[in-house]
Amino acid sequence: MAQKVVGYREMIWTCPNCGAKNPGSVRVCRSCGAAMGEEVKFEQQTNARMITDEKTLQKAAQGPDIYCAYCGNRNPAGAKTCSRCGADLAEGTEREHGSQHSAHLDERKNDNADQLICPACGTANPAGALKCAACGTPLNVSTAKEEIPAPSAGNGQKKGGNGCLRFILLLVVIGIVAMVLLNTCGGPGGGVLNTGPTNTPIPNSFVNAVVSSQTWQSSVQVIGPVPARASAWYDQVPADAENVRCEDRLRHTYEDEVDGSEEVCGTPYAIDMGNGYEQFVQDCVYQVYEPYCEYTVYKAGVIDTRRASGSGPNPELPYVESSYSTGNQNVSYSVVLRDENGHEYTLTPSGINEYRSYNVGDEFVLEVTAYGRVVNMERK
């Protein structure tokens, strides 16, 4: 992911000896003269502005300062020898750097809320001022607003309604117990409930029947071109597509800029440069939009279902022109037997061989249930 530099701002540090605020680029406290040690952290300034001076920008971009291994003096990046003792800085230590934090880029001021009051003369100074504009006293006392916690919501429970709920639950329990007792005791008389005499099953009957008809029904799917909607990137749309409609959509995302790409950057954030300045950057990607299209093409599909029906032992498929291909084919069979009382019984053979095993005029003895279902049959 590409990183785009937005700009630089100077930070500040608080002297641990006297508490004075100092600009980040200053290596010795302006108030007491104490040197800034490695353990002292840089802080963001409130309402600080972006650096525009070219020399200062070059200084901010140099990188972390170096602490002398012998005297502990803070030296700028790129220095070869210590500015205090002259020791070789090859053995020195780079100042800690690279930590990230939110940018706080807006420079709007709230004159009533963020003023610093000088402890010596009482003058109100702008937020972020390092020393009093009236008397020059270091402004090392930060004022913080105390937040008054919101009163917590009461924990009292809503009264009423519990008695009604308990009464309903009691009625439900009584009803369940009554049902259990009724099923166990069999009613007011006790014992097992009298269910009456057991019904005697009706025996099956046997009848003589003759095959009165053989019929069949057949169907065939006709396959032909069917319009269908499809979608694809413009360079993938078939040449024979119809009704093409396109709109730009995100197709590629790159880490580096390419021809025709759009730069898309995230929220700026700050990086501690380790030299009293912070660098503001954005993580960026490069997006390419291309036409994505919907269109109509013709695909093979079912355009019709032809049907036929008839009687006799030789079923036929419906006619389909040779210019079409065919899909699924289906044939169903039916055999009707009639007894001497005129009652009819319909059989549905599962295949052509079973269907052809019956012929009009064949006689059978049928075993029939009281509900008219054939459960067994034998030829006479």
C-alpha cells in the first residue's frame, strides 16, 4: 500500500526538571537548561500548523536524532560526531521513533475552552503557547476539565403486574395436574375408560375381472434457442450479445499508481519522526474502474413439450421436426380391469414389458379390500 506524505508539524516536550514546555526541535530546556534525555517523550501540540518553510521541512524529514554513547547529548540525524563532546556517533543510539497516533489535523480554536492562564500574571494565552505573551513565564501547567459523570439510572423495578402473572401460572399448573389425574384414573368412575367393543375387520373379497382397455401417454421436450440475461466485463461480452447495457464498476485495486487509476486515500495519521517533528501520512491505493455490462444471449433450452396418447400395446413418441433437438422423454401406462358388476380397477405398469403383459380380454381373479384396492391378482 502506497504511503502519501501530507506534511509535517513540530511537536513539544516537557522538561522533567522544571516542567517547562519546549519546542520539539530544541534539545535543551529553554527555562532551566537541562538536556532532553532519551526517556522524555514528545507530545503533540494543540492547534499546531503545518510547516511550510523549506529548510525546516528538510530538517523534519531527516529522521531520528542520535544520542551520544559517552555524554548522552542529543544530536541531529546525519551528524558524525557529538556536538558536545566530539565523540564518534557511530556508537550512538537512535532516538525511539515510528510510533503512530491520530492526526488531529483541524486547527479550529475554542477561545473559551482551551486558553492557558499564566500562573505568574494571570494573562490568558492561546492553547499550545509555550510561554506567557505578557511576562514570558513558561506555561507548564496544563488545565484539564473535570467531567461530571452523568447520574446513573435508577435500579428501581416497576411495581405491579407480578400478582396477575402468578395467578395465571397457578391456573396453568392446576390444569396440567387435572389432565394427568383424568388420564390416570379414567374419569369420575375410576379405572380404565370403557372404549366399547372391538371392531371386527372386514375380510377381503374375490372377484372375476377382464382387461377392458390399455392406454398410454407420452411426452417429449423440444430444445431450441432461449433468450437469457448474462453479465460480464466489457472485454468479455460475446460478439453476438444483444441489448448490452454497461456501467462503470471497480475492477482492479493496485498498490502503485497505474494509467487510468484513481487515488483513494484513508484518514491521515501521524508518525513520530524521533527528532521533534511528526509526519502526517495517508495510506493510499489506486483503483481502476471499467464498464461492467448486462446483455442478452441465446442458449439452448426447452421451448416446447410435445404430447401424444393412444391405446394398444405399442406406445409412440410425439413427432418433433428434425431441425430441433429433443430433451427428456416420458411414457406412462394404464390398464383397466372391469368385474362382472361393472366396477373398474386401474393398474399403472412401471414399464413397457409389464404393460405388454396385459391384453384386452385377459381374465383375472382379483383380491380386493373393502375400500376397493387390489392387493393380489391371478390369471384364470
